[in-house]
Amino acid sequence: MQYLKLIGILIIILGFAFKLDRVATVVVAAVVTALCSGMDISQTLVIIGKSFTDNRMVTLFFLTLPMIGLVESNGMKVVAVQGISKLKHLTAGGLLDVYMLAREVLLFFGIAMNGQVALVRPLLAPMTMAAAEKSTKLSEKGKEKMKARIAATDNFSNFFSQNTFVAGGGVLLMASTMTSLHHPVKPSQVVIWSVPVAVIAFIVVAIYNYFCDKRYLTGKEADK
């Protein structure tokens, strides 16, 4: 009978295999597992509610999805595109360089911007696309490549700069882990070695953006 408590795993496997609603599948699996373990429905609901509350920070990004739809439906994307179109000398690469620099500086002070969902999709992407199309008309493939480049810039800035804040979660985790392994490391030491990495990442991305802009200006990138 002890193996009956593992029925939740079987429910999840079957639910995913038959492409059922994932949230419903996980909730059903949790309830069935709890009931098979001898818990009553009241205890089950208390545990599910407590688990959701304890991990609510993980699901906060869902709150940004309605916000993105709201700002786009009210013309924020159009305003961003029009604003960029008026800046004659601003290139797509230059805009991405400014964004990456701002992202890295803010991360150094522990300020996260929730890039991809809250900023890149509704604001940075249309602005960069507008800057790129000032010099040449992008093909559909060119637009997809530009979208990938925008997303990659945000990923680079976040990945290589997330450990530059001395009280960041990753920094504290590395310091505590190394200390537990009898290799004492201070959070400040992690930051000291992370800052040059962030600077190098910015330089490499800026050089890449420069050469990409040269290709757009000459029309070599537009048809690819």
C-alpha cells in the first residue's frame, strides 16, 4: 500500500503524455497523492495553499502578462516606434548597447528589470526593430534574427552580471557552498571576479553589435 502514494507520479506522466491541462494535472496529482497518504481534504487544501504562498515569488511573472497586453492595446508599442524613428543616428546595435549597459549597472546595485517579459517584449523589441528598419527593410527572416539578437542581448547582460551584486542570491549561494566545502570565500571576492567578466561580456556584445549594424547599413543582412 505504500506504493499507492506514488500514484501522483503516474497521473502526471499520463497527463503530460495525453497533453491534458498541466496545471489541472498537477493539482489532481497532488490531491490524489494526499488522499492516498491518509490526509483529509482540509489538510490537503491547507498544504496546497501554503505551498503556493511560500513559492508565490516564482509565479509573480504571470501578473506581468495582462500588463503587457494592456500597454500594447493602448498604443505603447506605436509610441515607442515613433520615438525611435525620430532619432536619425541611433542604430539597432547602439540601442542594444545602451540597454545592456543600463542592465549591467542596475544589476550591480541589485536592481532587476525582469527583462524578457516586462521590458524586452513590449518595449525594447519594437524600438530596436524600428531602429534597424531606418536603414533597410527587413525580411521576415531578418526580423526573426533581430528578435533573437534582442533576446540574446538581454540574456547576456543578465547572465554575466547577475553575480556583480554582493548580496545577490547566486553570490551568497556560491560563498556559502564553498565555505561548507572548507574553501572559505567571501561574497565580495565573488563580486570582484564577476565584474571583469561582465565588462568583457559588454565589450564582446558591443563589438558584435557594431559589425551587425555595418551589415544592416550595407544591406547585406536584410535579405538573409
